[in-house]
Amino acid sequence: MRHITDEDLTLLYYGEHEDPALAVRVAESEELSARYDALCAELKLADAYQPPLRGDDYGAEVWQRISSRLGENDSRSTVRFSAWLASLVQPRFSLAGALSIALVAALAFMLGRNGGPDINNDPMAPKGVTTMAMVDIDSDRLLNRSVATHLEQVNIVLTQFVNTSETSTNETEHATDMLVANRLYRQAAEAQGNQKLAAFLADLEPLLIELAYQAQSGSAATRERMQQEIKDGLLFRVRVMNNQLNKPVISV
Amino acid sequence: MHHPANLSRHPSVYTSEMTQTEQKIIRKAAKGDRAAFRQLVLEHSHAMFRLAWRLSGDESIAEDIVQEAFIKAWRKIGEFRMDASFKSWLHRITVNTAMDYLRKHVRRKQFETAEPEWETNEHAAALPDTDTQIDISRQTQAAMMDLSEAERTALLLKHYEGHSIEEVAHIMEITTGACKQNIFRAVKKMRVALRPLVAT
């Protein structure tokens, strides 16, 4: 009878051994069982080597990072033309812009509240920039204007969604963009203490999540339910909030 | 004893067969449909991150590798053959991207001194709850990084990703015989490194 090597046991462990009788032979032999058990125990420890988990929206984050870097080649000219045509009727949106504005708004708020660093006495500070100039940034106004622009995009996408029976190819992509921006604006609003605006943006999130992840793969019934939900008041609330934010003096 | 006939830790979840829906999406992506490719990104990002992280041992490097691998996949998706496994194809690109990246950017010393990332990662779900588990994870990572590139890649694809030896060989572009030898050597080294921890 052939000697059973550790390589045989490794193949058995991974379910790759060609001899189906080997498992029985190992089970019947005390010596082989002990060797196999030792191998199992040692390899089982390797299972502790687990990567950090990514969030549920990691795939969307990856897409956000790579989508602008995906080049197109000539063989895809038809698709490229279609995409260009579609872009004419799609809402314009800039995640990078949203991120910058949200960060600037949060920074402006922090400087305004804390007085900011005394850069007038800082030899490293850029010439011509004063503390007062930094503090003078009206963070409330900046955030409100940014969110108003964001809500205009939301309004367009939701209106398109409730008036079409089929999911367009770019619908979920825009929803993902808006979801990321919405979170940034909500966090900026929370940082500014604008709880009403933050709560409104938080109310929008579940729908944007559903639009981003379920609209395309969901059933017709799901789409109808979401459309009804939007018609029943969410769209109206978006428009009202947008109007409020566009007023010269805003207190939300 | 762990009954050898019970091989349920490698269930059929690892099957390489693609559904018709996935084939349809891949065909659309191959024609340049970005929305279709986006679906593939959403579907495979987590798995690619896991593989990239185990190959690199570093969270931010793994994220870079995933992004680069997807960009390469987009450029090459027209070359994908439908009779192959898309997951294996993506893993092949990820492995090649990781190897290129690591050869260019990473010194091996980083792995030896790196702290396990779950110690600082707020998203980590399976946080070790004892010092022993931390030690095991650290020891495993160190042992893994002591393997040669080929040994480590073969073991990762076999042990953690559940590919068949034939698939691993295909991904690594080596013969099944060479693939087996890499796995055997890797297992042997890992066992030596982990054996002292079995009793703890």
C-alpha cells in the first residue's frame, strides 16, 4: 500500500485528491487521522487572517474613483455617441465640486466659530490673506447655496424617475453620486448646527440609497412603490426646501 | 477528528459558472456600456479588495490595486472569453496588478512591521476579542509574507478564494503541477509557523 504523504493530506483537505478512497483510509487509520487533524488545526488558524471589511457602498466608491479614468476606444464609437446624446438630457453633476464645497463650508464654519488660527502672525501664511478674510466667509450662505444646487439635481432626477416606466442606464449612477453628495452636505449641516437642514437631508438618504442600489435590479412593483412615495410628498418637500434655501435670508 | 470526507468548507459557492444575466452584462460591458461595467464593479469590488489586501497586507495599497485592476479589466474586457470564469479572469488581473504594484512600490520590510489593520479600522466586523487572536492574526500575516510571491498567491487563491488548483494554475499562468508544488511548499511553511499557536 502506498505511503500517504502530507501532500496527499493537503489535497484531501482542499477536496482535490484524485483518489476517493483516501478519505476512508484516513478515517480508518489512527496515525493518518492524527496527522490529518494536525493539518486541519494548523490551517484553520490561517483563517484568522481576515481583511478589514469595506462598507456596503464600497463598490460605488470604487466606481466613483475609476469612472472618470475609463477611456473609450474607437470601436465603441456608437456607444460613445449614445452616451453623449444621453448626457444632453441628463442632469449635470459634479461630485468633486460637491465635496470641495462641503469641505469649504465645514472649514468656514470652524474658522468662524473658533476664530481660526492667527495667520497674521504666521510667517508661513500666504501674503494678502488675513484672519478676518477667512472668517468673513459666510459659511451658512455657502452651504445653503450648495445644498440648493444639490436639491435642483435631486429634483430633476426624481422628476425623471416618476415619469418613466423603465430605468435608464444612468439613473442609478446619478443616484449614487447624489447619495454621496447628500451625505457630505448632511455632515456639513450637522457641523454647522443646522439641524433642520441635516434632518431633511437625512430623510432623503433612504430613497437615494434605494434608487442607487435597487431601482435597476428591483421589480416593477418596487419601482411603482418608490414612484408613489416620491409623488406622495418627497418631491414637494424637495422643491419647498430648495425655494427656502434660495431666499436671500435663510433660516431653516 | 475533522472527518476528511466532510469537505463542506469548500462548498459549491465557489463555482465558476456564470449566470446568463452575468454573461449578458459582460457582453454589454464589452461593447462599451459603462452602466453594465458599473454593475460588475459593484458586484466584484469586495472580493477583489479581499484578494488585494491579502496579497499586499495593506489597506490603502489594496484599494489602489482594486482600482487599477478594474481599469485594466475595462480596457481588456473585449478579450474575455465567455467559456471562462469571469471571477477567475478578474482575479488574474488583480494578481498581476498587485505583483506589478508591489514590485514597484512596496518594500518587504513594511509587511514585517505592519500592525494588523483591524486594530485601527472602524469598519472591521470580526474584531479579535483576545490577545491570542491578535497574536494568531499577526503571526499568520508574518508567515504569509515570508512566502515567495508564487507560494503566497497560490495559497491565497486556493485557501481563501476557494479556486480549484486548475483555476489557480490558470490565474497564475503556470502548470497545475507547478501550482500544486507552490501550494505544498506554502502549506508546509505556514504549518511550521502556526504550529506553536495551536495549543494556545
